[in-house]
Amino acid sequence: MHDTASAELRSLQLGPSSEQRLTELQQDGERLAMLQEAIDSLPISAGITISDTDGKIIYVNAAESEMHGYAPGELIGKQASLLAPRRDVVLPRINHGTIGLWKRESLNVRKDGLVFPVQLTSLPIKNASGRCLGMVTACEDITARKEFERQLETLAYYDTVTKLPNRALLMDRLHQALALAQREGRELALLFLDLDNFKDLNSARGHEVGDKFLQEVAARLASCLCEANTLARPGGDEFVIVINSGPDEEGVAATAARLQALFIEPFGIDGEEVYGSTSIGIALFPEDGSDVESLLRCADAALYQAKSEGKGGYQFFSQEMNERTMRRVALENGMRQGLARDEFFLHFQPQWDLKSFRLTGAEALLRWQSAEFGLVGPDEFIPIAESSGVIFDLGELVLRQACLHAVRWEEFCPDLKVAVNISGRQFRQPGFLETMARVVRETGVRPSSLELEFTESVIMERAEKNIDALQALKRMGVRLSIDDFGTGYSSLNYLKHFPIDAIKIDRSFIAELVTDSDDAAIADAIISMAHSLKLKVIAEGVENSDQLHFLVGRKCDEAQGFYFATPMPGEEFTNYVRQCCQHKQVSRRLFVAD
């Protein structure tokens, strides 16, 4: 740095203007020297490089040298481009006069040739007169973060047991296959396979044997199919096959028979023979449905019929299987009537802080006690509500009731929050933000006591637009969280841009985290990643003390599940809150970590 300044000084002829220029150069040198001393004295782990306007390195700290495999001082005088991999394309020269703060992800290269991902933040250094002296760049090695993202991306699209496409990837491929079949005017077949008595195998032999059985089944099924077809495992003991080659009904029947013949020979697992069979439901495009949803519904109905007529068979969908469709229509009408009859109500499941063992709030869960159908589960009526549009009225009802309960709890237990699930269609509804603001205003709820939960797929569907909507919600003062984290896109790149307060680990990872090393590793990674982004982590579905021990040991922030309490009606939960907060009583079971 000082050599550069000296060379410039020697080129000057002393005179009044030269003396002024000399003073400026001396001040510039002092400014850079002070910056270097300041950087050296700061307790920072990032690598720091200062380069002049020609891109020549005039300073690096120890962290930068070590990160790139160079000895201290070895990089001084070298071009900063030495730290970047060689490129065939010549990059345009940086305009130091106009560039401001510049953040980007890039690739750097170590002295030994190893390329690794980095987060770079650059800022021009200017003197008092505004002339650019060079560039200071902070470099952070993000290899670990990228590996977390890769793992979570794999988790989002592939089944961890069989390595086959999971439900998310299956749906993507099915949409593509259907669109192609429509354009080309050909048929498509959708096969649902369900392993008979698999639950008995799991119960009798354990999940480890069950997983190995699933792996063997996946391998046999794959060996029977060509690459043009899709084989997926959406979950549990189910497999789905999409046949794209325009088969007729006889060809599909022959394929189904071949698939079932794969189960004639026993499966060798840990030196023992395990027998199995599969039932298959088949739906054809365009005969049975013209869209993905109808084909899935028809294949599922056919599978149900195949299992009811005896295991180990296959069934094509037929119009006689429309009972489920009829029930769906009946439930939709029943929901509209149920809204008018006040048949919908909320249950609340408490959430506990795992550090202070203090009650922090509850998740609001919608229930429907129908006069016609009895108690209908949310897994059945929520999808119908979404597809029919009833979700708009139901969603506002849930928001309003949850806010009114939160206002009541505030009287004797301040700072409690209530979490409300927001469906995709509800979030996309024009006027959703206005509805939110109106409900908050009319109920008088403290905005920070309301937490809205969105699934990954919901906020990622229109990511750019959703960022604006989420930021508007944050300006209202409400909290935001991602529900069922790890089962969708799991993109760290997008996650860091969303104004999120917390993520909820999906119960599917909590259920087996004590016995399944993969689930334990995933839960551990999600907690670490979230904390690095300064997000809280809430674990769903905690059912035993072993799970709680694990989560407390990994510094998970909050948890909910049957281990603490089952969901309760509003009045019962209000008494629960009063007992916990007024009398400072905490269930002794929560102190298992002591």
C-alpha cells in the first residue's frame, strides 16, 4: 500500500498543487493504515481483504490467509482474482466510482486448488474528497451452510428410506406427465400400491426390518419399470407408479400382474425370509379423470376396493366406487350448513418453553361436530374446505375465535401467544391482509400475541409476492412461523429473506428421532440452522420423555405434543392457563431434564 503511494509521490513535481496532492496521499495512506489496524484488533472470524483500484491485494487478515491455504503475507501484492476459480468469460471491470455495498454468493479457490462456496460482502474505501482508494471485502466460508441446504433439499424431494421420489416430487412429475399426455393426446396410467400387512411386520419385527423390507420392495419394483415411468414412495407403506407410455387397459393389467408377481419370491432380510404382497388401485387418463386431483382420487378409491375384496389383487377404478366422491359433496354441503349452526369450534394444544419450562402459548386447532356426520376429522374436511372455498369463512372464524381467546388469557397471563394455521388458498385470497387487520382491530387482540403458521409449500408457491405479504403482516406486529419444516422446499436461500420468527419441526421427524439416526440428524441440523439465522425452533408431536431429553439437549426452544397435554376445548384450556400462570404451577413431568 505504502509502496504504491510512494511511487505516485515520486512522479509528482513539487509545487503548490503538488504539495496539496502530497498531503492527500499521506492522508490516504494514514486512512488505510488505520483501517488495517482496526481490522486486526477486531474479534472477527471472517476473512478480510483490502485491494487497490487495480485489484491488487494490499492487506489480508490471518483468517483470510488461513481460509485459502496461504501463509501470512503470501497474498500481498497478488491480484485478488487469484482467490477466484479461473473463468473462460472475462468479467467486466468494476467501476469503483459508482459501486456501493455489494453482497453476493460466489466460489473461491484455495491454494491447493479446492473450490468452495463463500459469502462475499464488498465496500469501496474512499478518501475525504470521495476518491476511491480500493475495496474492502469480507469473506465467509459457507460450505457447511450449503451442505445443510443440500441435505434439506434432498429431504424435500426424496424419501430417506428408499431414496425414491417422495410425494412432493411425485406431484411435480405427475403434473408434467399429465400435461404432456394432454398435448400428445395419449393415455396415462396411475397405479397406487399398498403393502399388505406391513404394519404387522413393523410391529412384530421392528422399524429397522420394516425399512429394509421397504428398500427391497423399492428395488424389485424399479427393476420391473422402464426409465420413462415414475416410481415414488409418498409415505408409509404406499408406492405410486406413473406409466407414461400410452398403455391400453390390457397393457396396464399385465403390468399390475407383473408387479404382484414380484412378491411371490420371499425377500431376504438379515438372513431371514420375509414374505409380502401388495394391493393395487389403477386410474386411467382421460377415462377416469382429466386432472391430477381426480386421478389421485380415482386411484385411491380403486385401491380401497382392491383391499376390501381381498389382499394381493388389483382393481381399475369404476363408477361404482363413487361413494367417497358422494361423501365429499355431502361434507361440503354439511360444512356450509355447519357454519350457520355454529358447529365449528377450537381446541388448543399448549406450547412450552424448554429452557424456562414456562407456558408460552397454544396452537389453535379447528374441530367440527356435525349434526349429520358426527365428529369429522380436520384431515378430511380441511382439504374439502380448501377446494370448495369454504376455507375463507372457516379461516376468518378460526382467526376471530383464537384472537378472542388470546384477549381473555391476557387478563391473567400476559405474553401468551396463540398460533393459527393459514392455508394456502386463504393466504392467496385477495383481501387477506385487510381481513387480518380487521379481525385484529375488532377483537382488540395484542398483535404480538398472534402467530400465523404457514407451510413451506404455501410461502414458496409465489415466493417473491409472498415476501411482500409477509412483510406487511410483520408491520402489523404479528409473529410468523413456518409449519412442518423439512417436508417441503427447505430453501435456506429463500428462508433468510422471509421475515420469519420461528420454524416448527414436523412431527414425522420427532416421532423416531430417538431410534432413527437419520431423523435425529435432520432434527439436529434444522435446530442448528434455525439458530444460526436467529430463528426460534418449535418441535411438534413430542410424546415421550426420550424425545424431550433429545430436544432439550439440542437447545430446541419450544415444544408441544401429547407428552405435555392433549388439545383442549377453549374453556378447559383457559382454566389450564389460569392454573399455570396464576399459581406458577408447571407439570413436574417437564423437569425430566434436571
